[in-house]
Amino acid sequence: MAIRKIIFLLSIFALFCFHPFVSVAEERPFSLNFWPFFQYFSDPIQGTKEIGGLGPFFSWKKDPQRRQWGIRPLLYWTEDEKESLRRLEYIYPLGKYQVKDGEKKKGFHFWPIYGRRETFGISKSEFFLWLVFLKQTTGMDTDDPVEERMIFPFYLSKESIHFESKTFLWPFFSYARDRLTGFEQLDLPWPFFQSLKGEKLYGIKFFPFYGYKEREGDMKRNFVLYPLYQWEEDQMRETEERSHRILLLMRIRSGEDRQGVKKESSIRVWPFFDYERESTGHTTFSFFYLFPFKDEGFERNLFPLFRVFRWEKDPQKGKEADFLWGFYKRIEREGYDFWEIAHLIGVKRGEASKTVSLLKGLVWYQSDRETADLRVFYLPFHIRWSHQRDEHSKLIQKEFADGGQEDRYIGDWLVSSGEDPYQF
């Protein structure tokens, strides 16, 4: 009985899919659901119809521009009139056939056995037993089309009217030549011996003993007993940059303008420290550096986890220091100086003031040119006194010593500048 019901429902599915005269409630959206065996939906306003069967396995869709049907994952057909597209996917993702008339593209493949793709008049390619046998032609719409062939890893070639290259037993033996620029490169075998020459270009390498490469007016590269020592020079429009590397662990870099004025420099001894001075004057020093290279993503996400000490100086002579992830911190600016040791003690100095805090306010003291404040045990009030009181008292004592002002009240000794000396 179960088999008969499935056959009956599949017959209904086929009827709805392939009989153009079947219509249900054409005047308004309509749906019919016998999940998971059969589902139907139509919207005459939008001009769409959808039919599904056995859950996601059978599907048929139609709208004014596109028609699709499929038996997943064996077959799926798409026809799009707007994009002039016809596509058949079979045993996805292994097989595919596609034609795009508007862009004059056509291709099919059954990976990894065989595949072919063509853009008419521009390029074409095909493979057999990917990635062993490959053939490709590009630039067919130019005066210098390029043909590439490969029987990997035994033979690779690339040829055009002006350029040719051949590789045997990739990547060991290769030869390349550009007839326009005179460039030639020979690897015999790679990476132990390499020869380069061309317009404003020269290079020779006997790896790992010695290597030299230069492009006139652009860059220079040199190594001796790699990776013991490497030297690099890059010439930009306005600056020249030089780098020295020792054992891939130490790097010294400097940058100068065309007048020989140093603009930037850096010293890195991995994993111990990194020092860098940028062209803007911003300077940083870090102790314990995670990787022997610079990267903004690592700098944001990983390096701070391992950086024990960091010191910075900005172009305005401001300085910042951080030790053990905030255990000791110091900030110096013009007219401002602040340092603290964890939650134990913090000291802040301004142009005319000073603040000391013990245990984040257990004992708190603040002083400026005129007054001083003291607060203990995080109480909401504080004691305030005036620094001018001492000067006022000295003046009164001098008057008594001179025999004058005998009639002053004793209260004058406790009053400074017209306000109470002790305030809460």
C-alpha cells in the first residue's frame, strides 16, 4: 500500500510539472501541502509556480524569466531567459554543463575526468584527469595569443609570438625568454642555480652560498650563506629603503630621502625586542615580539598577549610606557605626567597641581598652588587647607617682632585669604 501511495503522489507531481494545462485557482495565490510527499504553490499575480516532492529531493519552479527543475543531488536544470543561460548540473559538484549565449560562453565538465570551457573568440581551455593534462589558449582576440600545455609534473610550456617558457620535472628545470625585452631566466636545477638577465635586470644564484639580483633604479637583493645574511634595497620615488637580515632573526631597516636624510628606521631581534621609528616621528619599542614580521592583524589580536614591555613616543614628544599589561603604566605629555603601579599607587602631576592615590583612593591627596586636599577610607568628604597660611603667619610674627600690630586677634593666625583654613 505504501508503494502505491508513493507512485500515486509522484504521478501527481509529474502531472503538475509537465502538463501545461493544469491550473488551480488561477485568480489568486493558492497552495496545496501534503508534506513531505507533495507541495504545490502558485501566484498568478507574480506569475510563479512551485512544486516539491519528497521534501527537498524533487523540485520544479517557474517564473516569468526563469524555469528550474531538479532531482537532487542527481540532476538540476536551470533556464534563464534574462541572462540567456542554460545550465545542467549532475551529481553535483562533479558534473556541470552551461551555455551563456549573451556572453558567448560554453562549457562542461565531469570532474576530475574531463572538462572543457570556451569564451568564443577570446579563450578556451580543457583538462583530462585534472590536474595532469591541461591545455589552454588565451588572448585569442589579440595579436599575441598565449598557448599553455601541461603534463604534470613532467612537462609544462607557455608560448606566444614574443614569449616562451618550458619546464621539465617541475619545478627543477625551467627556461623562459621574452623576445621583446630580452629577458631570460634559467633554473638548472631550481632552487640551487638560477641565472637572470634582461633590460636593466641581472641576477645570479648559487644556493645556499651566494645570490645577487638587481633591477636598475628599482631594487637589489643579495644573500651570503643563506639564511646567515641577507641584504635588500628598494628605491621608491622619494625614498630609499635598506634592510639587513641575520639568520632570519635580526632585521635592521633604514629609510632615507634622496638628500640622504634619515626618515625612518627599525631594529628587530626576534623574539626579544622590536624598535621602530616612523617617518612621522612616532617611535615604539617592544620587549618580547611574537613573530619575526610585522602584520596589522597580529598586532591587534595576538602581539599584546606576549608583549611584556612597550614604550611609545609621539611626534609631539609625548611618551607612554606599559609593563606587564598595565602593572606599571606611565604617560608623559606637555604639562602632564602620570604613573601608577597596578592599584597600589598612582601619581599625577600637572602644570600647577599634584595628585597621589594609594589603593585607588584609600588615601587620596591633591595639591595645587593655593590649597591641598586629603581624603581617607573612600569617605565622601575631605580635609582642605591653604598653602598661603604659612606666609600669612610669618607676616604676623614679623609685625609682633617689630613691636607693631599688638592688637591683632589670635584668630588671624588661623585665617588665610579670608577663608577658613580647614574645610570639610
